[in-house]
Amino acid sequence: MSRVEISAGKLRGLLRLADDEGRFRMMAIDQRGSLKRMIKKVTGRDVTYEDLAQIKKLIVKVLSPYSSATLIDPGYGYPIAAKYLPAEVGLLLAVEETGYLASGTGEKERKTRLLEGWGVEKVKRAGADGVKLLLYYRHDGSPEVVEHQQAIARTVGEECAYYDIPYVLEIVAYPFREDEDKDSFAYAKRKPKLVFDYVAEFAKPEYKVDVLKVEFPADLKYCKEYADGAFDGVKREPAYELTEVEDFCREVTRLAKVPWVILSAGVGIEEFLEEVEIASRCGASGFLCGRALWKYCVDFYPDLDAVEQWLETGGAENFRKLYAASEAAIPFWDTDVFKGFPNLMLQGAGPDWYKDYHGFGDR
Amino acid sequence: MSRVEISAGKLRGLLRLADDEGRFRMMAIDQRGSLKRMIKKVTGRDVTYEDLAQIKKLIVKVLSPYSSATLIDPGYGYPIAAKYLPAEVGLLLAVEETGYLASGTGEKERKTRLLEGWGVEKVKRAGADGVKLLLYYRHDGSPEVVEHQQAIARTVGEECAYYDIPYVLEIVAYPFREDEDKDSFAYAKRKPKLVFDYVAEFAKPEYKVDVLKVEFPADLKYCKEYADGAFDGVKREPAYELTEVEDFCREVTRLAKVPWVILSAGVGIEEFLEEVEIASRCGASGFLCGRALWKYCVDFYPDLDAVEQWLETGGAENFRKLYAASEAAIPFWDTDVFKGFPNLMLQGAGPDWYKDYHGFGDR
């Protein structure tokens, strides 16, 4: 079997994002717009920088120790949370601006923007272990929007290679056609293909992605075995059966080649646990879970003691369940690109490694 | 109390070099010349790249999981050991060429050289958590040598600030005068002042040092309480008493201001344990221990199984003793520069942190 070579920064970074077993058990607390809306709903007033910073600090302080890595935003999150993230937990920093630029068909398509005054270079200098880019994506969107999104993904990939730091690309499809509504049979039915299309696209070597963070390739609420209202009491017309959903996950694994993790996309924890369990036994390498993990703590805001108490009990319990659900996840070094730990090797290992390894200067 | 600000890369790096308690329990396996000589003594033949790489790999694999951070050289050590260093263990990479350039008075003085084709920039890109420079130093040396050594220390300090990565400066005095012999009453008597002089020099802010790695400021073999041959059976004329030695350590703490750790300089483990215990209760923040920890394993070379077995038993036992001996060490955030964890703060923390934090471009 031939050795698979990996550069020093990418190797160290991937090991740090994963746990000792090579599985990604990651937490996301890089929400900005969506967290603001959650806080506003509870407090009924305008949300300040302090509101966001306080909640993010507590979530990092209490829950990040359970994670193999934590994803934070550089605006509200990292400045305050920096010293509370344990050294043994990997640090992922986001590079995109929150939200999107409405574009294309009826202004219903989405263009990602990079956060101004920030970037891969600063993420690397700050000592993070990985870069995360959130990309809204519809392969069947307007060519102009599709090209824009692909170009951003490519640019960040090149920057990550240059700075030698892992690239976690998060991709999220969205409804934009006339007949599409997020909670609809039509969209649920279309979901697997939307995910396959973007995974196939961004698995191409030109994007230099190290870990794909993608949606569950189905809507479990429309899966026959759960369609009787298992998660929210609402009965729905089934769009597929569980065995088909498992095949969808296997197809993602086949297309991705690089390790992939699933994102929680705001679903409830019970639904996400099912998704993690199914994805893990069908080839995923873990999860990167945000709101499903901690969202209930916001209900207690601004009572910070109560927020903390919920995180220490309910939040921690969610994390324990997520570990159990992802037990069968594939260690990243066992995925198609790496083919096993014994195979893993530093690029150019040998007496001249340090001479050949390049710095930032020779782009 | 005023906040102490620290940059993102330095904060993350220091947290990673220390353990959860803020203490440095570090292992050094960056030996090149001295390890080569040890292997040659055992095998009686010329030492190859493979010899060094094999032993280093085993030491990293078995002992680094016990360390808060491991110091490795980029030539023989890191290329092979990279994937065996656990993600939760900090990575320190050395930047100097092994040995020194004989210079000055009777060619008995020492000039440090940086390893060609390597440097702080590459250390940062490779994903390490800190840079280590070994500096031979006599404050009373020839002006030309003294200036050369200070200039190198200053350059590396500037590079570390630029790349935002912790700077661990290791300083070692050496005998070079007519009346000096390493194992002599005269040199033992002179030792405290030699250490004070270099600590006072390199504690100056212009060197931008984050952690000082220094010698124990006395020769315990010449300390009254141990001078009856406690470590090697050789009786010696006492040069000082234990209470004085404790004062020497406190003086190092006072002069250093930044956290300091002691190095093992090839002494036996029993002697080093005493040194760590004394230094820890007098203000040191831990140790960076090399040969004292693992040197006996070399005796079994080239029987790799026996080497590994010794490391798993004797080596691990040494590490456990070192933890106990350093129980009173001062967490780095409680040293003079930081004044307590609550005080620690990201430089420029706030909504504009990510904009103000600079990348590598604007030197």
C-alpha cells in the first residue's frame, strides 16, 4: 500500500480537530445572525455585543471541554472566549460574514461574503487549528451565483494550502424555487440530490477541502419511519424509507472521499441524534453541532446563572448522547483519502524535511 | 487590578505548552549531538539518521503523552514523530543548529548558529505551539561573542512576535576560564551568578521572551545537604547550603519576571527531581526535561522492544515522579507578568479585535 503524504500543518491541525480516536466531535458557537434572533425573541429588546459575547463565553466555558474542537466566530466569540477554550480542544475559526447577499432568481439565491478585515492569514497567525467557510449552495442556481460561490470556495482552499491549515468547508442548500418550501414534501424529496450535487462538486481536488461539513442528505421528518410526527408531532407524507436514507449517506461518503461531518442546521437534538447515528454507521467521521446542542440555554437569558446551569446539565447530557450516537463514525485517517493510520506520513519525511518544507514567503 | 493583554497566538500557544493547571511539564527530545554520542557509545559504530529517528520516534510515542508539551528538532525528530505526538500535547520546535561555533577566548567560547533552511516562519506554518532557541551564554565572555548571542536572541524574539508564537529561550552557561572545570568548587560557586546574569539580561523586554528555560542556579552536588555524595557517591567541599540555594531560585524568579522552567542538562533523574522540587517551591513554573527522563533507554539500543519496554516502565515512572516534584510550581498565569488568570485578556478584545489583529503582511 502506498503512503499518503500530508503536510505538517494540515496533519497537526486535523489531529487537533479530531479526538484521540480520529473522530470529529465538534461544537459550533459561531452563530451570529441566528443567535441574535434567538436572544431578541427572549429579551424582547435590541441585542448588544455584550449579550452575544456573554452567552458565547458561557457556552465555550461549559461545553467546549466536551468537544474535540470548537468553531467560533472572530467578532463576538473569540475575543472573550479565547482563554476559556481548553488547550486540548481544537480551535476552528470562521472566515465568512454572517448571512448572505440576496442574489439571482427573484433575489432568492445566496452569495457568501468573506468577513472584511479578517481571513485565513489571520486565522493561522492567531494559532487556530482550522478554517471554516460557510457556503450556501444550489448546483441548479443561476450560473453567476454558482460561479461566485465556487470561486470563494476555491480561494479559501488555496489560502489554506498556502498557510498549511485544515480547511473545513460547510455547505448548505436552501429553497429558492417557486415550488420549494423548507418544510415540504417537494424539498424533502429533492434534498438528497441537492447534497450529492454539492458534495460531488466540492470534493474536487481543486477546492483543496480537508473536511466537508454538510447537511444530512434527507429530511428525517419525511422519512417513513419518523413521518408519524416522531420529532414534532406533525404527521407528514413519507418521501423515502430509512434504508434509502442510509443509502443516501453512503452515497455522500462515496462522493466526498475526504472525511465528512454532519451539521445540525437548527433541528432539535432528538432529530439530530438520529441523523448522527445513521450518518456515522454509513461513513461520516462525526459531527459539528451547533444549536441542537445548546439552544435551550438561551431561554434562560439574561439570567446567566440559569444559563450556565442548563449548559452544565442539559448541554452536557446532549454532548454525552452525541458521543454515543457517533460511536461508529469513521476515524478521519480511515477514510478514502488516508486509508489508515499506518499509511499516514508527513510530506517529504526524512533528513531534508525542514529544508524542503516551505515558509509563507515563496507563494 | 489592570488587565494584562496578550496576543492571540501567544495565549493559545502558552495554554498549549502548559497543562490544565498552567504548569509546564515538558519533555525535550531535540538532542542531536549528545544523543548521537550516546548511541555511538552503545553500538560502537557510526550513527545513522535511522538510529536517531528510531529512538526519537519511540520516545515521542511512549513518553510524550505524559508531557504538557514536547520539544523536538526538525531534522531527525519531527518528520518521523509527527503523527505520534498526541493532539493534546503542545509542540515546541527547535530553531538552532546543534552544537556551537568555538569562538573568543582560546576558542573556548560558544556561538549559537540558527539551523539553515529553517526558522520561526516554518515553525509557525508547521502548526507548532512554540519556538525554542538554545543559547550558550556567559555574560563575562568576549564582547564580540556576547553581542553575537544577544543579537540572535533578539532576532528570534522579534520573529516570534511577528508570527505570534511563544518564544522559549533556553540559556546554558559553560566553563571557559582557566580555573573553570564543570565539576569544580570554583565553577559551582560561580554558577548562581552566571545564571542571575543571563536571566537578568534576557528578561529585558527587548528580547520578547515568553518562557525562560534555564539551568538550576547551583550545583546540588556542591550543596552542603547533598555534598556527601548523595547522587554519585563522590564527596565534595560544600559551596553553599540548601537555604542559600532556595534563595538563588527565588532570585531567578524575581529577575525573570516571565515564567521560567528548569532544564535537566544531562544530570541524573534523582538529582533533577531534587532540583525540580526546590525550584518549584521557589517560583519556577515547571520543567523541560530531556536526558534525565529517558537516557537509560539508549542502553538497550538497538533492541527496539527493550528500548520501548524501558520507556513504558522506567521512563513513565520518571515522569510520574517529575509531576509530584513540580506540584508547587507556579501556574504561568500567576507569574509576575500575568498576575492571575482572571487578569489574562486577549489583546484588543472587543468587537473590532479581528480587524485590528494583524496578519503576516504588515511587518
